[in-house]
Amino acid sequence: MAATPPSPRPRWSWENSGPMRWIRRYMGYSRGEAKGMVGLLVLMLAAIVAPIVLRPAAPVYLPEADQNALDQLAAQLKEHRTAEQGYAARFPKRNFGQGTANGSRYPKIAQVRLAPFDPNTLTTEGWEARGVPHFVAARITKYREAAGGFKAKTQVKKMYGLEDSVYQRLAPFMQLPEEAPKRGERPDYAANKPGPDGKFPPFVTAAGTPGKFPSKPRNLQPFDLNTADTTQLMQIRGIGAGRAKWVVRYRNQLGGYLREDQLDEVFVLRDAPDLRDSLKKYTFVAGGFAPKLVNVNTATFDELYLHPYIGKPRARLIVAYRQQHGPFKQVEDLKQIPVLKAEDWEKMRPYVRCE
């Protein structure tokens, strides 16, 4: 009997491989489910490996571009600093003093030996030379000018910032009475009658002694505001030496009064409407009066800012505009300055000229 030939070996496929048979046997999956699970595992593995394999190469840092940008920025800053120095050269800061050894910006004043002195004639430097701080000395002189002088030592003692020890050291040398005159010793204008010339005679106090206050004329004739001196202004009731000096000082700063209502701008008269009315009543501005003019083409910054109607901000703008665009051809060219208001221009116009 002929032998039967052996059965052919089945062809290998991944479906009949060991892993597939293991999955189907132990997981209980069918052949289709086993295929799906294997495919899912292959996709998950590809998702994990692909970013690692396909990751781009790390970029190489080239500092040359950044260095060029840094050099350009440094050059721009250098040009900007040069421009600022040029502006500072055109408008230099004023020097208020070299300062002292203790760091103060005020110059050191040499001290003097104490001797009798009159507080009504002492300057700011004189107070400093006697041991008074600079800011207190300036405050004392400013108050004295506004009040028309000190009448007693107690007025000096009440100055804000003056230490009691400093006052006690200076008081014995002040040529002033300890207290101000009492009310009974002050002038009684009603008891004095004017003479033939319309002026009051020297009054006497209640004790029968001559007083030191000047008499005020009752029938005062109006006078020119631009030619009057402090003595003539003091003839008006309520106007003392301090206020008279302020009226004359403001007139000199302006270059002359054009209207009586400009008295409202005087510092010591702003809160005294009754005194302003008295001044307007007994003064006048002569017709055709020509004030002193400021040449905006040749005046320096220091000359311009001293005028009350110009001041520092407008003076800087005028000088800067003149340097950029050349001299002003006519006074109306000042209107081309952008920040100059119409009301400021109207007040400034009569006091400026172009030549």
C-alpha cells in the first residue's frame, strides 16, 4: 500500500503568528478584534516615536544681529545726549552761589562782632553775618519792606523761624524800643486841624510830646502815578513806606503804568481794595504817556523774564523761537508762538518792540 504524502505546511502569516494566537486565546478576541487591537497599538507607538524622530534641530544663536542693534541704540543715545547738551548751552542754569562746606547752596557769610545796629537798615547779608539763617534773614527783610519798617523789638521776635536763643543774643544791640507805642501815644488825626496850606501840623501825643508819625494832608490833589516818588505816595491815607516802595518797584518793572487799574496787580495791594481805590482816586496817568519798551530781538533771557507780563516761561519761548526762526520782523509775529494766549498778548503788546 502506497504511503500517503505528508500534508503541506501552512503558509506563515502574522494572523497565525504566536502573538496573535496568544491574544485570541487569552483575551477571547476574535480574529477581527485582534487585528484592530494590534493596529491601535501600532498607532500609539507611532504617535510616541514620531515627535522624537521628527524633532527639528535646535537653532544656532548668532549674536551678530543683536550686537548691531545694540550699537545702533548706543549711537542714538549719544546723539540725543549731544542735543540735550546743546540746549543746556543755550539756556544755562544760573549759579546761585558756590555753597558752603556743610553742603548749603548759599555762600558762607563772614560773621561780625555784635554792635548796636538798626534792624530797619540791615540787609539780608547783615542778618546772616550776625548768626541768622539765610531763609530767616530773607523773611525778615521781606516783611520789613512790606510793613514799612519795624517799630519795636517784639516784631522781630515774632518772625517765623527765628530761634529764641538767636533773638536773645541780638536783642540788646537792636536800636528799637522794646514795645510798640501804645494807642494813646499814636497820632490823633481828628484832633489836629489843617493849616492854611491844607496840611496837618505836627501832631502831639496824649502826653503832650511831639509824635514821630508824619501827618496826612486832608485835601490832597491828584498827582501823576508815573512821576510820583514814595514820599508823595505816602501822603495817601493807609499807604506807608513799604506799600509806596512796592508801587514804585512794580512801575519800574513794567516800564510805567498805562492805566490806574494796573495797581490791582501790585503784590501788597491785592488784598486791600480800599487802598487801591484811594490810590486810583488821588492818582492819574498822563495822556500820551509812552512806557519803556523791551526789544524782543536784542533782549536776553534775563532781561525778558523780569518783565511782569513776560515771565520765565514766555521768555524761554521768545528766545527759542528767535533762535530758530530769526529776529521778529514786527511785534505781531509774537502771535505765532503757539502757547501764547490772546489775553497775555494784549497785556504784553504795549511794552514790547522789534528793531
